[in-house]
Amino acid sequence: MSGEYVSGTTFTFVNKCDYTVWPGILAGASSPKLDSTGFELQNGGTRTFQAPSGWSGRFWGRTNCNFNGAGQGTCATGDCGSGTIECNGSGATPPATLAEFTLNGSGGQDFYDVSLVDGYNLPMIVESNGGSGGCQTTGCLVDLNKRCPNELMAEGGGACKSACEAFGTPEYCCSGEFGTPDKCKPSMYSEAFKSACPRAYSYAYDDASSTFTCSGGDYTITFCPSSPRLA
């Protein structure tokens, strides 16, 4: 049954923000597109997708979008540059809070995380439903936009850049001579992200406390969660 939807995983998106969010979906290079690559999710709305076993990809929320009747337009944060509601294979323009998944689907472990490596634009958590082994809730509950340093604040104030995005230097981006875990250490900026959201990826080599596993679970991605189960 490998590769068929029968053995797949269900992703449920929930919007608890007091505003509309336009989730974006980017499948990995070898993974099929889901039923949508971008859609509108109003306050209180939910939408469910089935992903085949072995699927990998990422999800994020776009905010302050303006689309016309033909579905053409742009978003102030998380825009995917497609010019339409559907992202059509394009990823999020930083800064954006990202949920990343690699599904096993054959009884092995799924891997998932919520990343602030590309910055932050809205609170988001990932919860597993069912499954075994770990299956912990992860994400970022805090509104980092309210505590974002001025030098990281995105234009318009709706998102908070990572230090890499803001300054572009190798030590912040873990590139060049800083391209290994022993050379690239947390910065004062990534540590501030980590302090606020301890389970989220705060910079490129933040694996140990930020990657989670679950076998046989389904997943709920909630924007602006109001009743978190994060310990």
C-alpha cells in the first residue's frame, strides 16, 4: 500500500487568529502537491488535507493579503511571490513562521518542527493526533512581533526577521567558515527567539531541542492557538 492515500496522513489547519490567514503549502522536491498550494482560512475556519506516505513539505501562514475576485494579489507577510492565492510551487518570503514535515508512512517515524530560522510572522503550533513515540506539541505561542528588536522588525511591522535575514553575515547565517555546528553558535537574537519559543528552531543548528518525531499520527496546525497544550 506504500505511496497510496490509504496509508497517508491527515493535516488539519485551524485558524484561531482574530483575522484571516492564507496558509501556503510547499511540497518537497520529490513529493506530490496536496489538494491546494495556498488558500484562504477565515477566523475560526478549518481545512483538512490528505498527504500520501513519504510526503515532505512545509506550511506557513500569510497575513494581510489582498486578492481580487480573480484570486490575484499579494500578502504583507509570508508572500510566496506567485501573485495568486495558490503558491504553485513557490515558498514563503522571509520572515515567516514555518512548520516542516517529513513523513515516513510505513510505520516508521515522521519528523516535524516549527522553524523561526526564516524569521517569524504569527504564532503557530503543531499537535499530533494519535500516533506513538514522542508525538509532542511544538511551535511558538508568543507574539514575537510585540518584542521584536527594531533592527529585526520587517517593514510595516507585521513580522520579525531572523538575524541572518536582517544582517546577512556568515556568523548569523551559519555559512562559509561558520557552516558547521561547532562554529555556528546561538546569537543574542536567536537566544531571544529560543527563550520565547523554546521548542521552535531558532537558528540553523538548533536540532537537538527542536525536531520531534511521531509514528502513525495525524497533525493539526493551529494559527494563533488560544488554548495551548505546550508544557
